[in-house]
Amino acid sequence: MSEQAATYECPNCGAALTFNAAEQLFTCDFCLSKFTRQQVLSANSEAKLREEEAAEAQFNAQMNEYECKHCGAHVIADTNTVASTCAYCHNPVVLVGRLSGEMKPKKIIPFGYDKAAAKEIFFQFVKKKWFVPKAFFVKEQVEKIAGVYYPFWVTDVNTDSQIKAHGTHIRKWRSGNREYTEVSHYEIYRRGKIHFEDLTTAALSDADKKMLEGILPYPSAALKEFSMPYLSGYTAKKRDIERDDIKAELKGRIDRYSERILRATIMPYSTLDVYGRNSRVLNSHWDYSLLPVWVLTYRDEKKGKTYVYTMNGHTGKVHGELPVSRWKLALFAGAVATVLTGLFTLIGGLFLQ
Ligand SMILES: [Zn+2]
Ligand SMILES: [Zn+2]
């Protein structure tokens, strides 16, 4: 068998290693570490790999995978929980079979609100939104609210970051009929080791990501070691984005955060221009995690649009793009017009007296 580096994890940060033939070293393009073959083998010991494979196999044996033929959603559920309808489009889902691949989560935030509580919060939310069509919150519709665990990568990162900047202080004064301007130039350099804790990235495609943004964050203190009973009665969305696919995006976020943190240590200048930045990942730790979401979708057939209401299953934070009832809005406009007419009459009446 040829030396397949892709199956080896970086001992430093858990990203996949690639073998650099020229240097005869294994390199990690996330944390830029280099390892000899011996170092990689001892970190990815045969026993450890086999243990992880066994844990994966055991998890997969207890999980079924379902597919919605209508919208293409893939969900997983433990074998004691039967998924019958799709949480997104409410059509029947079909059983694909036992789960395969490396899908076992390391961490989980369990649901903190049950279905009754989630429905109550939804009613509270929608009650104040008088323009929402009634069909959105009739009992049978709200009954479709579903508890779904969403897949996330939760990452801790240590960096060595630096920025270079050019700053000026500008002083102006007047003496007699002359104006003087003094410009002082400063070269500024900041460097520091920064620890980022629990950077959360959805392991899903962009549409899902957008939907989740409104209900973030999840407090990392609520993360628990994964165990099967937490899944009981719930489905989990199957991830469609791998760790290696989000590395570049995550690095971009780390670079931006690092720059902001280092920038904040610079005293105010008249002008400041950051012209150099560099952030090196020293090491990182990745936990594949499931986080709880209550989802309620509403399909407006006339407009051909699906509205999605989501609630953070731990904090209760809600987010929803809501349908607007045209006639309710029209009624409101009518009411405003009436009140205005009333006011004019009143004012007119006062003037006439
Ligand atoms: Zn690495
Ligand atoms: Zn569906």
C-alpha cells in the first residue's frame, strides 16, 4: 500500500496531513507544522486508530439515516427514534439505512426546552406580530415544530500574531500670520500569543448557515461530552461540510480577530495604517459537536416561499423570517388613515372655534 497521508491527523491540530515528497516530511497546511514519518506514526498509533474506528462503528450501528426525497434534507436519528416527516418541508422521509462515515460527535449541548416550551415561546413571539397570517400559527401548523440537532465544528486555536502599522501625529498651530503643521511619523509593531476558545462554525451549506446565524451564540460552558441518550427523540441534521472545507474560512476569521485584538492595544494616532499582518496557528483542537435547534417552517404556496422560524434550543433566542398577511397590513393602513382624518377634523374643529 502506498503511503496515504490523508488518513493521518496532524498531531498538533487534528487537520489532515499531506506528504511533502521533496522534504520527505508530513506537513500541515493549517498550523504549518512539519513532522517526520516516525512522529506521525507515534501520534496516530495503530491502537488509537483502531479504538476510534470501533467507537465510530458502534455509533453508526445505533443510528439510522433518512432522506427527504422532496427537499433533499438528510437527517440521522438513533434506532429507537423513528423519523417520519421532514422538519423542513413536512413531507415523508425515507430510511436510507444505517449511518456510515465518521459522524460521531465529540460534544453536544442538550435541549434545554422541550416541545411544549418551544411552542409556548413561539406563540409569545408571534403574538406580538399582528401582521402574520393566521395559517402560520394555527395549532396543527405549530405542532410541526421539530427539535433538530445541528452539526458544528467547535475549535480552540492558539496563534502567534503580529501587525505592523504606520501612524502619524499631526499638530497644527498659528504664529503671527503663519500656520505651522508638524507631522510626526511612527512605526508601530505589535506581536502577541492569542488563545481563541470555542470558535463555532456550522458544518452545513450556506443556506443553513444563514438560518442559524440569527440564533447564535451557544455558550460553550454548556457543551457536554457526547452520549447517546441526548439524541433520544430528536433527529440530527447530517453534516455536509468537512473540517478541511472550513479551514480557510476559519483562518480568515482568526486573522481578522487577531488584527482587531492587536489594533486595540495601539494608542490613538491622527492616522493609522496597518500595512502588515500575520497570524500563525501554533496549535488547535477540533470538536465535532451537535447543538440544539427548534425549527418551524411555513410554506406559502401562493408566493412559492418557505418561511423558517428557529429557536436556540439552549438559550431560547428566536429568529424568524415571518410571512406578512397583505390584508392585515391593508387593514392597518386603513386604521392609520382613519386616525389621521380624525386628528385633522379635531384640529380643524379647534381652529374653527
Ligand atoms: Zn496542524
Ligand atoms: Zn424535506
